Amino acid sequence: MKLVIAIVQNNDSQALLKAFNEHNIPATKLSSTGGFLRKGNTTFLIGIEEKDLDKVLSLIEQTSKTREKEIPPISPLGGSVEDFLPGLRTKVGGATVFVLPMEFYRF
Ligand code: 2BA
């Protein structure tokens, strides 16, 4: 068996949890804090058979991988921020994943 430890951004955690539930992947969700930025993130513990590993990694990638997003046009001046910062984009998401060999017991 394998233990997958996946650290994702809080914003992606609900979509990932939904995907795990839809695919009958057992998961435990923990609130965690990044040691460098000291911001909240979410850590999932997933205990699975080796045959399900690719599916789990693919779900994490689909919901949480780093991608670019347009910053919403909000301006204190009343106009659109895009008027003076056209096409402003930022990176969101990202997953750090560890896969460990595991022995599984349930008491
Ligand atoms: P990421 O590398 O995408 O890491 C996101 C979060 O994943 C980290 O949050 C940490 O909670 C976890 N993580 C990443 N690598 C890990 C590892 N090898 N072992 C255990 N947990 C790990 P933060 O620590 O708050 O880091 C946030 C972001 O700051 C990192 O994004 C990276 O881009 C940057 N960063 C982290 N440490 C850095 C350093 N020493 N110097 C420069 N940048 C750093």
C-alpha cells in the first residue's frame, strides 16, 4: 500500500475533497501551515492500494496544479484596474506531494 501526503492551497481543498469522494478515494483532510510563508494550507492523507496511485495523482493534478489566473478588476479609483494594468495575471494553486510505502492497520 501507499500513503500519499498532498499539501495544497486552501482554495483548492474543497474541489479536491469532492473529487476524492466521487472516486471513492479515502482521505483525511488536515489544516496545516507552511513553514516558510506561515500561511494556512491543507494537507491530505490518502491511504491507497498501489493500483490507485495514478488516479490519485491525476485528481490532485487536475484540481490543484499551478495555473495562471486573471486578477479581478477592482480599483479604489472607481475604474477598471485593467485600464492601467491590462492583462494582469497571477499564479494560483500548486501541490506538493509525497508518496510513501505504507503498512495499513485498522483496530
Ligand atoms: P511550494 O514549494 O509550492 O510549497 C508549498 C507548501 O508545501 C509549503 O509552504 C510547505 O507547507 C509545503 N512543502 C513544500 N515542500 C515541502 C517539503 N520538502 N517538505 C515539507 N513540506 C513542504 P511554505 O513552506 O509556506 O512555502 C511556500 C512557498 O514558498 C513554496 O511553495 C516555495 O515557492 C517558497 N519557499 C519555501 N521555502 C523557501 C525557501 N527556503 N526559500 C525560498 N522560497 C521558499
